[in-house]
Amino acid sequence: MFIKQMIEQKRRYWRYKARKQLLPAKYRTALDAVERYVWNSASGRMDSLLPLMEDLADLFEQSAANGTPLRDVVGDDPVEFAETLLQNYPEHMWINQARKRLTHTIESIEREEEGR
């Protein structure tokens, strides 16, 4: 079963890459930049990042089809755009798990202190 899932993920990834190649150059370059940021920031599993990347491809495809300016897509701060995007896909992102673990630990300590 695991091997079938890996094969399907690879197929989805290659479909995503093919979709990206069909974008007009400026949208493809912008998507490449957001993708690079996501891969470097997220440190997540492929099964979490792939839906995010597919949704990004949808967004950039629609934006290109509508002639939407890139700044209208990513806003004034592309980093904020990418960070907001990452927050919407928290399921298996390692950093989000680390954040939850940190918060849980501090809350546990706090409860222990209140119980004294």
C-alpha cells in the first residue's frame, strides 16, 4: 500500500510540474519563487505539501487566464503571502508540529505551577 501511495504522489507531483510549465513565464517564475520558499520553510511531508502546491498551481493558472497582475495575487509582501499560505496547510508540517509541542509543553508547565 505504501508503495502505491508513493507512486501516486510522484504522479501528482509530475502533473503539477507539467501544469507549471504551461504557465506564462512571469507566472511560472513567480510560482517557482513561492514554491522554493515553501519547500525551504515548510520541512513537511510530500503528502502535505503536494495539495498546497496543486492549489498554488490552480491560483496561478486562474490568475494567468484572467490576466490578474502578480501583485494582486501575492500582495505587497510575497513572504507574508507564502507564510499565510503555509498556515492554511498545517496538518503535517514539521514546524507546526514543533510549534504545537512547544505550546503544549509551556501550557503543561503552567498548569503544574497553578496546581501547587
